[in-house]
Amino acid sequence: MTARMELSFRTELDAFEWVFVVLTLVLAGIHLYLGLFAAFVPPERASQFVLVALALFLGPLVYVTSYWRPVLYLLGVAFTLYLGVIWLLGGMEYTSVGVATGVVATTFVLISVYLFLREESRLDQG
């Protein structure tokens, strides 16, 4: 017999959770800007930024549902670190936007790790 998961939505977020959602949306917005509006991004690379933005927009959509699991914080951290490494190894193109994105991404990683640890400790306690 398999358990069936019912879709439900979070109705309340605390300050840390709101910061997490906002940072995710800011990162998505930066990548969407780079993919759709930044004149300095070559058209053949624009779709990469749009795909990253769509992946980041998916996070908050899942976050407010019952499908969210604490391990997804770590998936977001890994994805963000991956993007940072790609930027560094790619010659740090678009330096000013890259540094600004790095500041947002670093804050995102820190808050995500904090929320993961908080959720896990709550699950361990009971």
C-alpha cells in the first residue's frame, strides 16, 4: 500500500523563511534580466540564463506547498554554488552583475543552510 500525499499550502512564513523566498526571487530575477534584457549577453547565451531563472522561480512555488522537504534547501545551495563555480571558471564574465549576484547568492546559501539545520533539528526533536 502506498501513501498518497495531498497537496496543501503554507499559510504563514517567519522572517527567515521570507528572506529565503525573497533571495530566491532576487536570484531568479537577476538571471531573468540577464537572459531577456541585458544587451551585453550574447543571444546564444541568453537561453541559459532564462533556464536558470526558471529553475530558481520553481523553488518558491514548491516551498509554499506540502511537497517541500528540508533536503531541498541543500539542493538550492548546491545549485547556487554550482552557478558560482561556473562563473568563476568561465572567466568571471559580467563582473559587476556577477559580484552583486555573488553577494545575494552568499546570503541565500547562509540562510538556506540555517533553515535546513533548523528544520532538521525540529524533526529530530519530535
